[in-house]
Amino acid sequence: MDLNNLKSDPIVVVGGGFGGLSTVQALLARSNGIPIILIDQSPRFLFKPLLYELLSGELQLWEVAPKYSALASELGFIFLEECVVEVDGLERKLITSSGTEVTYSQLVISTGVTTDFSLLRNLKEYAYGFSSLNDLVRIQELIISINNSSNHSDPLIIAGAGPTGVELACKLSDLVNNRVDIYLVDKGNKILSKSKSFNREKAIDAIAERNIKIYLEHYIQSINENIIELSTVETERNNSLKINYSGLLWTAGLSPCRLQFIDHLLDENKKIKVNKFLQIKEYQNIFFVGDIVFCEDDPFPSSAQVAMQQGFLTAQNIISLRKGNKLKSFQFEDLGEMLSLGIGNASITGYGVTLAGSLAFKIRHFAYLMRMPGFSLSLKSAGSRLLSKK
């Protein structure tokens, strides 16, 4: 598509995660022909809550990570597979790594977060993340190595006992068929500290059924190719434990994806402080969405549902801004929580309903698949699940 022949300056969205793509979809329903451009350096959208099922083979790549080009063709937006290297907020333009210059009328930045390997020396060299398709491939290779070799007896270690760590622990335990132990390590005094109590209880039950050992109030002090050293948080005890390990999966820290324009806007917690309209005062025509933002007046968690709700509101506010109407403030509506707790098992809490087991697993699949961008993809995915013999 020739960007020079657009009838008007487009609305540009940088970052195609949940927040960015939700913004694009909502804009397309309201923008009345205004060009919408989505820029992301990856060719695929990644539905991260279902990454566990892609790891286990319960879902296929096209269901969890559709191509942006296919979504653009179906939904009607412009997709640029590029990396943004510069944003000029005053001139309302940005420049990509290929040198492409794009002017915009309004800009949405939703670049998201990735695994933070800076918290410990040698961490990036020896640890696995779990935030991309490349991470997934590496972990799949590790699983194959464990299952096809009699030499693997050392435990897999997962740092972080939040939703990602707990879901990953249960799924990995099933995938290696208890060939090795899994150690779940967290500085806190309980797993899933911010989750619903019902889901936490079901997660504890799922962990108890598997070769998973929990090390609470512990942290990883050092790591090399063969040994991880765990230490206790309480300095008075000053206990440490050296463990030979098969692999370390790091879910204990995230950092913003790099974009020069936002670097100076990040606070000490690596977040951007926004107002209730998801803006900063310097640039009223730029909105910030997703895991990179926080609001002091009305705190909200970092999650896919928050990002999606922010995307829908941002699209509405952009149209209001263009028409000179008042903007609406963001108010998070908690729709509940769904956890994957191993192959064929899940836990759901939401709208007064609590459910666990195989039925919860199927409902979770269906609910997420119906949220996939693009009607035909959602319908195809849901249909393949309904017709599956599994």
C-alpha cells in the first residue's frame, strides 16, 4: 500500500498485542474510512493466554498466533512489519527501521513488555523466557531432550509463582510425564498472590498432584551452566541451596519493549504514568495502552483483559477527540480469571461462577478463542474445538 496516497493522515497504532489490536478493531468500527495503520516488528499476533496450549500441542499455531497480514486483509487495516526507531510528537510523525516516514493524526503506543533478564548476572545466557514464539520453540526442544534422554534427572526450575509460573509448572509437569521434578521459586509467602482465592486453591490442588515442589520466600541468587543457588528472603536465616538443574524458566520479571520515544517517560518501575484518559500531558493526541502504563488515581492490574478494555476506550476517545467531544476516563471492569492447570484442566472464577476441571478447560478454550481477532478465525477456531474428538 502506498502511504503517500492516503486521503488523510492515518491513526497509527504501534504494537500489535492485546491493547494495540483491540484499539485497531474498535477504531475500524467507528472511524468511518479514516486509514488505520498497525506497526509491529513481528509477523504474527500472539494470543499469550493460550501459549501454554500451543506448547502442549492442544492448539495449533494458526489458532494462537495468526498472521497480521491475514487479519489486516479481513478487517481492513494497513499492516507494516517494521520496528519504530523514532517518534516526533511535535511534528506528528514516526520513522521505522527501513527509513519509512509515517505521519499521523493520532498515535497509540502499545508496545508491551518482554522478559527482563537484567535482574541477575548470566540470566539471559542460561534462562528461558516465556513471552514469544521463539521462547516456545526453545522450551519445546528442552522438553523433547528430557523425554528422549535417560540422562536427565535434574529438576526444571521456574522463577516466579504468579499465573505464568504456576500455569507453566503444571503444563510442563504433564509434558515431561514426571520424568524430572519441577521447582517453583518465589520471593513471596504464597503462590498466585494476586489471584482469586478459588483459583489459588485449585492451583494448589493441581500442584499437589504433580512432581512440583514449591520454594516460597526464596530467590535465585546466582546461576551458571550447571548450578543454581537459591537463597532465603529472610536474611536472619541466611540459608542457601545449590541445585543442579535441567533448565531455568524465568517468569519473575518483565521490562518494556524498547522504543526510544518512551524511554524518558518510564518511571523507576519501568511504567508510564498516564492520566485517566490514558494520555500524558505533553501530547494530547498520543495515547498509551497496555502493560507499559499505570494510573495513580485508579490503579489497575497488568493483564490481557485490562489491555483490551483500554484499547476499546482509546478508540472511542480518539473519535471523540477528532469530533471535539469530551473524553471518557478508563475504568477497569474485572471479568474474572481463568487459569490453565495442566493438560485438560483449568480453573475459572468470574461473574459469581467458580468452576474447575475438564469442563472449565473447555469453557476457557472457547471463551478465549471467541476473543480472537477476526470473525472468520474465531469461528474456525471454535468450530475446530467443537468438532475435535479429544
